[in-house]
Amino acid sequence: MTKPSLIALALFAAAGLARAESATYSVDPSHTFVTFEALHFGTSTIRGRFDRKEGSVTFDRAAKNGKAEITIDIGSISTGVAPLDTHLKSKDFFNAAEHGSAKFVADKFAFNGDKVSEIGGTLTMLGKSAPVTLKANNFNCYNNPMFKREVCGGDFETTIARSQWGMSYGLPGIPDNIRLLIQIEAIKQ
């Protein structure tokens, strides 16, 4: 085999290895939590979560790119206070009857070494879409002894202005800025 042929073969093999790094992970709902925090009339912080979510993440540590799609069931909102949950599901806030889910689709992954440091994409809620960037406070992959597969995940956060999605009830007493905290683990498929 000639030297140019060997170089071409080596480049082809290296390209194949880089593509082989891309993997798809299914969100583990028992280790994934979407929570929010809102200041209540400048006095205390109200916290809540969405109990049902699903999705998948595909990323390639070698190529430093990825894609994520996460769907959140709005009707699964829980603050621990039933009347507040009912109000949050109403037209004043999430309008769960007409908009039963929110969806985050990300296609901008930033890495620090082989760890995801930031994910950018679009959050669609109440029929409106706006850009959102989630910063990773923590990220890791490990071989799960129970699943016998790799699991990747981390702690992500951002602050959004709820008025971007038309949720303006209670402003300014209930602030526009809402802190989102997402703890996610996903299992390699």
C-alpha cells in the first residue's frame, strides 16, 4: 500500500471513530427534575416542580456537539399547595387546558473538555417560542451498575422572563424573572 493510501485510510478510520462517539441517551424520569423558583411579593421564594417529563439527548464529546428534546407535562405541576397548583394550571399562568406541554429543543452545546458546560436552544410554552440557555453547574458520565450502561447528566440552571411567553399575571408583585433548575440523568441507548 502506498503512503498516500495509508494516510487516506488513517483519516477515514479517524473520521469513523469520531462519528462513533455520538450516542443517544433517554431521559430517566426518576432522576430528572424540572423545578422553578419565584419570589413572592418580595417576601419569600415559591418553589415548584413538574413531575412528568420525557425526552432524549444525543451528543458527541469528540465533535463537541449535541441535540436535546425534552417535553414537560404542564398538568403535572406541583408546589405542595393544591390551590396554588390549580391557579398555576389556569389561564392566568400556564393554561394547561389549552397548552398541555412545554418543550425545550437544544442544538447548541458548549463543552469544557469532554464535559457539557452549556446548552442553548428554544423553549416553547403557551404557544410561543423563545431562546433559552442552560448553564451546567455540574456534569458527569458514569457506568451505572444497575442499568449496565453509561448514564450522563448534570445540574443546569437559567433565569427566564415569563412575560416572553405571555405570562404576565401578577406583575410586578410576582416578579417576571423565574429561576429554572434542571437536574437530569439520561441512559445511553
